[in-house]
Amino acid sequence: MSFPCDSEPREKVMEIPFSPPDVGEEEIREVADTLRSGWITTGPKTKLLEKEIAGAIGVGSTDDGTPRCVALNSQTACAEMALRTVGIGPGDEVIVPAYTYTASASVVCHVGATLKIVDVQKDSLEMDYDAVANAITDKTKAIIPVDLGGVPCDYDRIYSIVENAKGEFRPASPIQEALGRIAVMADTAHAFGAEWHGKMIGNVADFSSFSFHAVKNFTTGEGGCLTWRPVPGVSSDDIYHHLQLLSLHGQSKDAFNKNRPGSWEYDVVAPLYKCNMTDIAASIGLAQFRRYPGMLIRRREIIARYDAAFRPLGVKTLPHFAPDYVSSGHLYITRVFDKAGKPVDDGVRREIILRLADAGVSANVHYKPLPMLTAYRNLGFDVKDYPNAYAHFENEITLPLHTRLTDEMVDYVINKYTKIIRETLG
């Protein structure tokens, strides 16, 4: 008896997850050490992680010269606490690009300020800087540029815009008075380890909010970090202690210091918020910090191999490396065009993503423009007013880019994406 068989052998399907966390025995040992220590909430490891990050970025030097930043439980918390520290609230306006994740904009709503959304550029995911300049009024207190995918924005252009708008700036808090202009409060969720003109991101914008979420290059499971540049006439110690109050109920002592023998007494100076990082999370971060330089090198290797394979196909890829910046390599964003050089439509994009899924490759889309989301439509925004953002979205596909990819996996993604693009577009 014989059985029919395929004329060609079936190729083995390799499962390629989109963005799993890269954690291993070093992180496990550090967490175990924390659990055994008897101190698992905000304490010595959180403070050490803050010191390591601030030292690497070169920010937040205190009155005694100690590098300083604040680790919290998310990038969203960092961005919101930054807005509150600068004194932004009802009656103020904040400018945000249309092409980003909701966290860039939701924090503006959290503090009661008015959200102003601008389109991105036709040939770039950076905000349209002319549109930013035109959106500024005497109510504008901050601009939130987004280092999408880990690629830094044009901060020279952004600072030029806020300097040119000084004449109509109306400060409403001591820090705003000290800055004397609109604050640059970057969403650097993707950009930990990136550089702009030789300076680390986190030391470029006035305030920078990093994400350490599980899908990010550098993770603490959940978490984030807020860094800031010196504000003339304002003590970095004062900024740090204000952020501590904001993130710990307005309590005058954190739990670690309150639990020292004989140090039980504390005050609550205002009914504030609760978004501190725990030592369990920080211990993951400390292990990640030691490994991170090698992780960035691996991301750069994968990006180089992807670019060499996909750019000859006419696939447009996010430029991660250029003479004036170095990306953190967080997302491998591609845009797909037909043989005539026209962008494919949403239906073709969806077909390609489904075919990748059938081949075991998990792809994603970054991002739906904010005005397409119900929350922002309900605020009166219409994606028709953001044609560049929609055009970028319609044919965008994000491929797996992470440090758990082996060379074999990278080859598999390259082969599958190349084959599917050629078969789909002819």
C-alpha cells in the first residue's frame, strides 16, 4: 500500500515571537538576592539603578555632584510627573505628534491640559516641525517630541522653534519662569541608549521619559525612568525631592528611610500620587544594565542584515544610524511599496502580515495614528486632518527585532519576508 505525498517537502515552520523579554540567569539571581534581602519595595536597589542610569546618561547632578534621575513604575508615570513638576495643567496647551502610542498624549489629558496634535512629515515619522511652530500660542507650555523606534528627533530644530517662540511664552510656575520658554519634554520610551550629536538621549530634552516595559530593549518588567537637564536657578535636588513627593503620596519620607530604627515619623505634604518603582523591578534593571552594551550591539547587527536584504526590494526602512545620531534600535519599521513605487493599501498590508503569521513570524504595526483611536476621535480629532500620519500607517509593517533572535531566526525572517513581498507584489 502506498500513500500520496506532496511533490515538495514541507519547510519547517519556525516560530518567531515579536518581542519577548531578554532575561536570563543574571536577572534571576539579582531578583532572588532582592527577595532574600527582606526589602522588596523602593529601596537600595532602586536608588542604585537611578544612580547607574543617571551616571551613564550624564544628567541630574545634585548639589554634591551625584548623578540623579527618578525610576518610577512606567514611562507614562514619568511623563505625567514631569508635566506636573513643570506646573502644566488646565488652561495650558501641549503639542504632540499624531504618529505615536497613546501614552504620549494621554498624560496631557491626565493633568487637565489641552492636547494639540500635529501631523508628521511626509517622508519621516518625526513631527512636522513647521506644523509645530504654527500650532504654538501664548498658552503653549510644552512640546512632546517622540523618538520613535529609538531614532532621535531633530532636537536642534525643536530648540530653535521654542527659542523663536519666546516672545509669546507666558510662564505660570517657577520652573517655567526659569526656563523662560516652552519646555521640551520628550517621549523617549524607545530610546534608552540612543545618542544625538554625541550626547546621550536623556540629556538632550529638558525632560525625558524612558520606558522599561517588558517589550522594550531594556526592561524591568514594568517601569520607567525620568531624566532632566539642569534648569537655570533650580536645584536638581529640589526637582528630585519634588518628584519623590509626587510619586509617593506626598509623603516626606520613603518607606526605606521611614523604616530605619527610630525614624517612624513622617508627614504628607499634599494628597499626591503612587507610582514608585520597586526593588524587585530595579533588580531586573541592574542586571540588564550590565548586559545592555552587548544587547545594543546585537540589535545593530540585526538591523544591518535586515537593511541589506530589504532595501534592494524597494522596502523603505527606518534609518537607525546616521552621522548625527545613533538609534537604540528598538523597532524595525518597514513600509511596503508596489512595483510602480506606490504605497500598498491597508488590505495588502494585512495580507502580508497574515502570510507572515502563517509562516510563524509575528509582525506588528506601529502605530495607528492617535486620531484613528476612539479616545481621540471623541476629543474631536479626525485622521483626515493628518494625511501624512495615515499614509505612513497604511503600508507599515514592523518585523521582529530583539536580542533573543539567533542568526538562524534572522535568516528565516529575511527569507520569509522577501518571499512574501515578491509573491504578493509581483
